[in-house]
Amino acid sequence: MSANSLPASESRPVGEQYASLMARYERLMEISRQLTSTLDLNALLDQIIQAAIELTESQAASILLVDPQTGELRFEAASDISSGTRDALIVPKEGSVAGWVVTHGEYVLVPDAPNDPRWFQEVEKSVKTKTRNMLAVPMRAHTRIIGALEALNKRNDAPFTADDVNTLTTLAAQAAIAIENARLFQQNDFIAELVHELRTPLAALKASTMLLMRPSLPEDRRHEIIATMERETDRLIRMTTEFLDLARLESGRTKLEMAPFDLRELIDETVTVVRQQAQERAITINIDAESVVVEGDRGKLKQVLLNLLTNAIKYNREHGLIDVCLRFPQERGQDTVTVSVRDTGRGIAKEDQAHIFERFYRVADSEGFTQGTGLGLIIAKRIVEAHNGNMWLESEPGVGSTFSFTLPRQSYKSRRAATSPAH
């Protein structure tokens, strides 16, 4: 059978085949309506994956999208690949089934995936199940091909049929438009939030400029205004930089540089950076952590720790304490590391806790003023999630706050590679 040849018609009676086909298309129409009403990109991708599995009666499915900035082909969603592994994979356009589909704009049937010359072997090392056969179709939004939708392993060892091709092709067309709409909505919503947040520092700069133009302005007042302008300018720079960081993280364009490293060493290094800042407020930082090797982007995780530690200093009391703890909980067979940063500050009110990881959300300080850009915590959370971990908050007003996050420990294979002598 050639790569795109289709099996003969099913042996079931024609009436039964027709009823089954009509039920499938009714379900496809229902799913299409759901897709067009979903503007949350992550939820949308999950719906597409589940729909592809259901409609083609497959074991797994995946979505690969072309990065509009780099042109690279990457897994955007997959039912059988973890998010951390998925983010690290770049799929070549030459030498992969999805690449062939995106390049040629046609569907492809692969009856024997491991022996197909277009099969990308790196994927097989990352998936939880072995791929036997697959169907891949282009995702076309208007006149552009934005990616490929794949269905893997037809159930009961059956081959994919012409009905599967038609169904998945229709789903992919609807999904592509829905993805483009969700991206546009997400981008516009995010930009609207940024513009709103930029107005405050810009208004302060405008007012400061007008005051500086007054010839009768006292010299001491002039210095105060210049200091205000410097603070607001720095805030604008931080806000735009962090905005770009978050936009890259949420669009999947951030490329993690994964490598094994000692997490205790990173904690020590980060605490050294902020220790002078803590000493200025007589705050003591204690570390309760043993040496452990994890696999991740060291620079990005240092950014997470710096954010948590600087917040713990900023919102702590004079002569307060900060405890940095590292634990190894064994829950449900998960081999993870939990890092916690606990302060003795005034804590966070219940109504603020529910919004603490939202974009641009800031908790007012003791004088009622907000500080920072409101993006640091959501960036930290997105970095942890990109490492297949979680982040959460525990806080009691008047007592203090604890921010914790988990990271998968380094795999046995990686530990052996890291400790083996070089050849």
C-alpha cells in the first residue's frame, strides 16, 4: 500500500456505514461550533486533540504549528508527550511527516511509521506509546498553512480510511481558523492590558516634564521630579521587557536551554545576589536545602528564584526572616523537587490571593501604593510550567507568605550521562 493509498470500503452493511458516517459528521459539526466559541488558546488546543482522537478512533493525536517568527515547526499540543519534552523538540521540515504535510499542503497516510523515510526518529524517543500508523493533514487558515494535525495508531490495529481523511481534514480546517482567532484575541487582549498599564508612568512623565519647564520651580523640587522621572522610566523599561518575556512564554516561542545542574548551587548563587538588599532591612535569609541535580534552563529558573526572593524582601517586615527550603515529596510516584520561599511579612489578603498570578496584578503596599510591573509572578509561573512543574501560594495575613514550585528531578539516564567520564 502506498503512503496515501486508502483501504477498501468497510465490510459492514451500507445502511450501517451510512448511519455511522452521519453520526460522525453530526459530532464534527458540534465540535466545530465548540471550537469557534473558544478563545482560550490552551483550552482550544486540548479540545482539538481530544476531537481528533474521538473522530478518527485513534490512540493519540498531536498538533504541530509553524512558528511565525522563526519558521520552525514545533509541537504545540500532544496527548502523548509531556509539555517539557514537547517544548524542547524542533521538528525538521525535511525528514518528518508533519514537515512534508506543511511543505506540500497535502494529507499523508503512513501505514508503517517506523519504516517510513519521513518518520522523525527523535519523536519516538519522547512519546509514551510506539507509533504504528498515522494520518497527518495540513492546517490551513485562509490561504496559509499554519501547521499539521496528526492522528496516531488507529484503534484495533485497523487502517485509516477515506472517511478518516475527510473528517480529520475538515476538523483541521476548522481548528486552524479557531487557532488564528484565539491568537488574535489573545494578542489584542494582552496589548490592551499593556497600553492601559503604560498610561500611568507615561502620565507621570508628562506631568513631570511640564513641571520642569516652570522657571520658578525650586531647585530641591526639581531634583525630586528628576528622581521621579528616572523611576518611572526604569519602570517603563522593566514593563516592556517583561511584557516581551511573557508574550514569548505564552506563545511558546521561548526556547528553554535544558541541561542538568545542581539546584542547591543555584539557590546559593541567587541568595548571594539579593543578600545586600536583605541586609539593608536587617532581614535574615536561611537556606535549608541539600544538593540535588535537576534538568532545566538554569538561567530561567534563576529568574524565578530572584523574583520570589526580591518579593520576599520587599514585602517583609524590618528584621524579618526568609527561609528557602528544598523538599523531595514522593506523591503518586512523581519524582519531583519542591522549592519554597517563606517570608515573615504582612501576608496577602484572601481577596488578593485569588488574583496573585494574573497579569499586571499588584498587591498594594502598607501605605496603599502598588509597586513593580505586575508581571514578575506570572512570568515565574509560566517558566515553571514550561518545565512541567507547578507554582502556588500559601499566605496568612499578619504572619507571612510562602511561594512554592515543583520541578521534575533529573532522569536516571540524564544522571548517568552527567556523572559518566568523558570519552
